[in-house]
Amino acid sequence: MKRFLAIVAFACLFLVLTSQIRGQQPGAPSLPFAKGEELLYRAEFKRALLRGIDVGEFRFSANPAPARTEGTSDALELVADVVSKGFFTKLAGFSFHQHVVSRVDANRFSALKTNKLDEQGKRVRISEANFDYETRIVTWTERDPNQNQPPRVTSLDFTVPIQDVLSMIYYLRTQKLEVGKTFDIPVIDSGRKFLLPVAVTERKRINTALGRLYAVRVEPAIFGPDRMIRTNGKISIWITDDNRHLPVWAEVKVNLGTVDIKLKRVSNNQAQVTAAR
């Protein structure tokens, strides 16, 4: 059960990633997204006796980083929060919380620094990844604040561009999401390197928090023995096929059941849209 909740937390975080880009094309000088925008998603069971029970929710924001942060004046700061919620958390006797801050070089679509807090019940881990573009080495450090032990340190070489758990979708979003296309994205997360395959499999009209819209179905291969989540499963993400490119719905299938992750609210300085419960 704890493993299931951790998987849902990661899937929620992965869905967050896709909401940052608004159809950026290769070679474009800036990222066209709404500054100060906040998206709220809710995860709940889709099938079985727990149908309709909340599992968790998250919020995120994206803004320019302070000037000259991490050696560049064109850095973007992404912040994501994923937290367990509702009756299911009490039933399982377990909660999770993930807080991630990622700084990205917006010009070359490449990660600069990643800070992550991962809380799963009593288990707490704090990690940081620093990407050195002179040596092409990323140094990942993880520590347990509840234990008086030396931190774990891992160093890996990388090629440019390289992505972390938040920035990897930036690279994907520079591509045209056409049905039948696939992408491979190099990613470093939790001290490991991955080559993440992503496939665009379908386009259709669906009901969303923003109304009935055309969307494309994207399937990142994050499950498997050598993948980012080392278990069997599947995740599908529906992204609006318009200039907003908003992720509006994800479906996560694992052994213990199916979870829906749906966009519930979009807010910015101009307007707010709330989905019906």
C-alpha cells in the first residue's frame, strides 16, 4: 500500500511537468507561459470499492529565477508540491509529500539545479543535484535529516541538454505532438540516468475543466525494471491540442488499481476556471 501511494505521488509530480510549456518551438528565444499561473489537480480512485475516494492533490508554479542565478540570467524556477489527502490516507495509515524546486536554463532547455524533499510516512529524504556545465558532471547528494549519518553522494557525467524530474517535459514540449511520434529524453533523477521514451498515441475530444476540447494522449514509459519507477504499470496523460498545451487528465494503472488525476482549477492574474466536482 505504501508503494502504491508513492507511485501515485510520482505520477502526480510527472503530470505537473507537462503544464509548464505552451507549445515552445525549437530556437524560440523565450518560453511563452503565463507567469504566476497555478494549477490544482486531484487524484482519486477510478475503480473498485474505493471509487471516488481522494488519494492526493498538488499545486505548482513557475517564475523566472533571480537574476544571474546558477550562472545565467535566463533561469526558470519551477516549484511543485504533491501531498496525500482524504480518507484513503487514513485508511492506509500512510501519507506522502513531495516538494521539488528545479532551476532550468531556459535558452538551452537544460537542468541547472534540483532540490527535492521526499516524505513517505516516517521516511524523509532531502536531496540536491548540481549540474556543472564545465566538467559535464552532475553531483547528487541525499541525506536523511532523522539520522546522524554521512550523506549519499553520486557523480554522473552528462551530455547537453540534460533534464531532471521537472525539466524533462520542457524538451518534450519543443516537439510537435503528432500521433505516432516518439521521443527519447535523457534524464537524471535520484542519482541515476535514464533515457525516457515518450509516445504520442491518440487524439480525440474529451471533457475537461476548461470544457470539451481536443487533446492528445501522451504515454511516457516511466514503469519497468530499469525505469524511473521499478514496478509494473502504465500512465497516460491527455494534453490539450491548442496553444495552451495544458495537461488536463492522467490515468495511472498499477497492480492495486487505477487512479485518475484531473485538473480541477486553473488560476492566474486574469482569470480562474474551476472544474465541477
